[in-house]
Amino acid sequence: MRMRRTLGLALAAATLVGVSAVGAGAASAPTISRDDCAAAGGHVVSRAYAGEACALPDGTTPAIT
């Protein structure tokens, strides 16, 4: 019983660390210039209240700097 509790706590801690790492990655979104956007095959789109972004062929939309 004690071993199961220890493993459960370790799994919960690892899950929290993984979730916080994913959140940190999402919070620091990369940016791209208009020239780099065009060179990568994307096109500039306007987002309401968020400025402009580059819609890339892979589905990502980094902000325009």
C-alpha cells in the first residue's frame, strides 16, 4: 500500500511538471517577420485585438514582428 501511494505521488508530480512545461512553451510563442513568413510559404492574416500573424502551411500562426 505504501509503495502504491509513493508511486502515485511521483506520477502526480511528474504530470504537474509536464503540464507546467507545456504551459511555459505556449506562453512564449515565437515571432516571425513578414519576409520570413513569405519565404516559408505563409501569408499574413489579421487577428482581432491581437495584431497580425503569419498563417503557415503546417497550421501554426506565429505573431508578426
